[in-house]
Amino acid sequence: MPGQWKALTGLVLVAAAGAPLGAQTAAEAPPNAPTFAPDGSARVPPFTLPPSVLSSPEARQQQAMRARMPVAQGTSQEPDIAVRRAQLNAAMAPRIARMQALYPVDITDTVIGGVRAKVVTPKGKPADPRRVLINLHGGAFSLCWDACALVESIPIAALGGYRVVSIDYRMAPEHRHPAGLEDVMAVYRALAGQYRPRHIGIYGCSAGGNLTAQAAAALPMRGLPQAGAIGIFGAGGVRFQSGDSAYIAGYVDGTFPPPPADGSPAIDLTRGYFDGADFGDPVVSPALHPEVMAKFPPTLLITGTRAMDLSPAIVTNSALLRAGVASTLIVGEAMGHCYLYQPDLPESRDAYAAIVAHFRRNLGTGPD
């Protein structure tokens, strides 16, 4: 019988004492098995993670290309933020051109509620006159206006037929939280004078995804009507670099470093945007507050199995479901942080379709 139990590899069998049946001591464990410290920390031996056979051929090809690319884990930062912003926009330019070739749009500059913005609409046809989307771009609360804004807005405007308003919210190092949120509130108030709030959607990736969660938390607190639906992509309603995925992605994806093993503070990717903020605050981390999550609108979360934001997305989705809020979590197999920035991946095209369907479903289709 003991041998039969041990043969049930992969089953989660827990004995009355709380230990897995058939568990081996450290001395008995094979060389490639993890071991566990008294505090529950897992010591993982070196291993090779091959490209997933469940991902698309395009994704596997892209993974293979990384062998020819340097691994940049953000262990240092360009001190001049203007230089870094220019570098990133230049690096993103070919991707934006590819997006525009695949998804033709018109792009205009404007000011809404005193905040600079770009309005992206489908080329050659009118945008939905009754519904609007607010895009909050990624970039670690310090970078990527306007490159990330365009990458996030172009396919959704073209495929959904929406007017997408991407806003140039204030960022670090020049500004601190809640400066970006205040800009979102200003734009929302202005658009709520033109559209019914239930016909307004908000979405963003990475920092913009986290800012979207902040906005959904803040609107009811400020006496404003909740948006009709939101999309949190590459993020969650809790701080970045937290949970299991911060460690796992740091070692298998390499885009961001794992938290330091010695317990020292992690590199602040936001360049001080949250200095002085309370990370347990119901606006900064709404997923930690059930009463706040209960007031969220229908939510779509998108992450990946190799993304550092997987844990925040899971925790946020679970909090929404416990609160009785309609929530959908999409986890792209073998995908990393904000994989929808890659327009030629089938996984990205699936994500665009899911985003458009989410807003079409939850912002309504009737005349009012």
C-alpha cells in the first residue's frame, strides 16, 4: 500500500499531521528536488524551462530569439529620466508602426479636463458615439508616454470601433502618488459630462493596469459614479513585485529581477512614485479591502504564466469573485509581462478580441 500511494505522483495527498503522504526527507530527496526551510521557503535547484509546447509557434520562435538578446533585469537605471524616456520611445517606434499597419487608426492630440491626451479612433469609419474608453499607459509610473499609450490603444480602437482616450498622467520622478490618479479623475469627470458613466470603460497595462484598479477604488470614494467596466492587464490591485510570481518570473523570464535574496529593498522601478504612500491603503491596494472590491465594475484581468504580475492578478480576481463582482482572468500560457504589446502573437490577438468583447458586453449595446 505505501508504494501504491507514492506512485500517485502529482496528487495532493495530505496526511492528518499536515505533511504530504510519501514526503521524503532532505537526505532522501533526489538531487533535482526542491528542499524546504523551517520557515516554509522553498530552495529550488537550477533547472531548464523549455518553451511551452502549449504556446503558439510564434511565441516559441520569439522565445528562441531571446538567446541572441542580452538579459536586462533592471539592476541599474539610467539616471537621466529624459534620456531613458527617449530611449524607450525610440525602441518602441517599430512596434507602433507595425501596430498601425495591422490596425489603421487616426490619432489626434487634445486636452481633456486640463490633462494632455491622445485620442485614437478607427480610420475610415466613425467611432462609437455613445461609448468611450480611457487608456492608462504602462511604464512603471515614470516612462513610456506616448509609446505604450499607442501600443495599448491602437488595436482596441481599430477592432472595437471605440474612441480611446489615452491620457498623459503625471509620473515620477517629477511627481508622486496620487498625482496620476488625480489626472485620471479629472479626465473621467470631463468625459462623464459627455457620456453616461456606465458607457465609460477604463483599462491599462502594467502601471496603467494598477492605476486602473486605483481609479475603480477611488471613484465611489469621491462620490463619482462607477465606470461601466475596467480592464487590468499586466497588473493587479496590489503592489508590484509581490507574491510568488515576483520570484518565479525573475528566474524564468528575466525581464524584471526577483526580490533580493538577502531581504534588502528591491530596486524601485517607479523611481519614487509611491514614496510616502501606504501600500495597504484601500486606493493603492484595493484588493486587500473587500468593501472596496465590492464596488468595482465588471473586470477583465490579463496576465501570463511567466509574468511577474501573475500573483497580483490572481489575488485581485479572487477578491472580486469573493465580493460578488463579475471578473474574468485570462492567463496566457508561457506569456510574460504585458504580452499584448507583441502584435504578431496569436496570444495577443486573442487578448485584443477578449478586451473588445469585454467592453462590448459590459458597456452595453443599446441606444442609451
